[in-house]
Amino acid sequence: MPDPVRDLLDFIDRSPTPYHAVAESARRLRATGFQQLTENDIWELLPGDRRYVVRNEGTLVAFEMGSVSPADAGFRIIGAHTDSPNLRLRPQPDVTSHGYRQLAVEPYGGVLLHTWLDRDLSLAGRVMLRAEGMPRTVLLDFGRPLLRIPNLAIHLSRETQDEGLKLNPQRHLVPVIGLEDCPGANELIAAELRAQGIAPAERDDVLGFDLMTYDHQQSSVAGIRGELILAPRLDNLASCHAAITALTRAAEDPLRPFARMVVLYDHEEVGSRSVGGAAGTVLIDALDRAVSGFKGGEPQGLPRAAARSLLISADMAHAVHPNYADKHEPGHQPVLGRGPVIKVHASQAYASDAGTVAMFAALCQRVGLEPQHYVSRSDLPCGSTIGPISAARVGVRTVDVGNPMLSMHSCREMAGVADVEPMIEVFGAFFEDLSSF
């Protein structure tokens, strides 16, 4: 079994975009016997069948059928999201200014803008190419430092010392890619596709793209005793990794009556309202088809299955910040390295309630852990997750959890080494435990 921390870092480094995260997750699933379905297929499923389906390249649902119909035993579901805040290329990104070639970008999600300055940035995502019939999609990762958003020298911005840095995302976050005689974006993309042997593309073959910047620096372990993880996209690739790892491990164990499922959504950071987002139909479609496709289906199968199901919504949690402890609710201050965090919000920004909190706490105790707890201050707004959206969309009992972290939504984030394996173990217990929660 690989070292879970090293495996997490490799997973993150291989997943610069949601599309790459799904491709890497699918690769790991195939290695443990999962077979791909398409949404065009008629699903015919038997006990123990391991399947996965991808929607729009950025969303994945994987499942292993249980020994009895889901209508009679339900699903154990872990949900997470593949996207992270970043800077994404505009459709016509070519900009020249004062002798420089630049690329126009747009912030995606709640970006900590200043953290993207003076970074060695690369580009990755998906490209749509001309083909006979429908355009075809290829994944592209330049995989090298390509862009930079340079800070303004202090000599020209003395006011920054007293007033702080103030960035206008339209004017101040346009990356430099070279000098003005450099090729434009489509020509650059086509040349890279040829150089990597992905496709014999020319400039005019590039019909569209979803490309985004990412920090090229590799993920690493830091701290005096190696207790810290420094990496981009921990929110929320760390949860995706834990879910996929738990599912592939569980596939080596005996079947349970219930079906085991993981759903990795795209577009959580921008509200989940998309074809592959939690507010869409991807989960309810997969559940419905898994129920109806199992041994010929069951009367009123989906609502019966939902009533017997549980969902863990896994998204990273706010650890107490040592320099800003006053931003945290005094009685609920998670710390790096002390294990999984249960997230609660009275107004349902998180979907946890007493019953599902008790369920997750019991799972933690079964693997020898004591969970931490997080609630936001009453005088500060609270973020949300896929949990409430999925709970309302599907009608399934849900708990919101996550590992503690710092620097959330930064270009480069921070978490605890000691938290990686425990969350995988709790997810594993969720997939194995026969208790009727």
C-alpha cells in the first residue's frame, strides 16, 4: 500500500485541473477493476459490479453495487468537488501591451488574488479540436513555467506599505507570457499539442478551450518534523483523494448489502449550477439508473433507496489561524494534525444535523479517533458546500466534514500530514460498517 501522504501529493500534482483530476481518479479506479459506463448506455448491473461514469470531463460518479437491491439497502455516498479557485483564460485571451505578450484571464471562484503574484504559473485544461463530425476533446498540460503576474516594485508603490495591496482583477492580474513577438494562444496550444504527441493540430484546428493557470511548484512536505503539507488545490483535491482511495480499498473487501458510491462534482466553487455541478442532475441520475438497472429494477426504487442512504459531503475545513484566532468561534477551533472536522451551521450552510453528526462521530470512534468540530462566528458569513445542495436535490441524510487546513483558496495551501490517513480510514469504515444509522 503506498504511503498515503506521498500518494496525495502525487494525486494533486497530476491534477492541475478538474479534467485532470477526473482522469487521474478514473485511472486509479480502472486499476482496481472499475469499468467505465457512458450516460448513453442502458445500465444493467449485478451484485459486485464496479462502474464509473464521467460527465463533461470534470465530474465523476463511481460505485460498487451491493449484494442486494439499492431499493432495499440504499447507498453509502461520499461527495467532494474537483474544482479549485484559479485564473482561467478568456475565449480570446491574446493581449499585447508596452512590448509584452500577455493572456487575458478571469478569476474563477473566491480567489485570494495576491497569492497568484510572482508565481511560476503554467497552463492546463481541455482543448476542443476540429474533427470529422463533432469536435473532439483532448487534455493538455503545458507542465512547465509559462506565465507570471509580476508585482509592482515597492519603489513605485510606496502606499502599499501603509494601505496594503489593492488589486483590480481586470487591470492587475494579466499574466505575462513573453515579449510581444511571441505566438498567440491558439498557435501556442497547437504547437504544444504537436510537441507532446497529443494531436497533429494547427492553429485553425483549435475551436475552443477551457484552460486555467496553476502553480507549477510541486507539492511538498514541510515543518520541523515533516508535519505540514504545502500544496495547491488541497481544497478540495485532498477530499477527492481520500474518497477515491477509500472506495478502491473497500473494493478489496467483501460486499456489503448497500452500494458504495463516490461523486466528484465540478463547479462547486462557483455555485454548483452546471451540467456537472451538485445543483444539476448527475447524482440523482446515477442513483436512479443504478437502482433501476439492478436486476431489472424495483417499484418506487429511487425514493426507497434515498430513504436508506447516507451522504458524507467532504470539503476541507478551516483550521484556527494562529495570527487571526479572533476570526474563529472560540469553542470550535480545529487544529492541523488532530483529525477530521465535523462542520455544522444552524442555517444549513452545512447539511449536518444531530443524527448525521452522531453517525460520523461513531465512525471516528470505531477507528480510534475523536472528531473536531467547526462552526463559523455568528458575526461572520459562512461558506457552503455540495452537502446542502445534494441533500435537497436527492433527499438523502447528509453530514458535512473535512480535514483542517490553512490558506484556503490561496494559490498554495497548507494542511497536516497526520490528517491524511485518518480521514481515509473513517471513509473506509463508512463503506464497511453494517450499522443502521
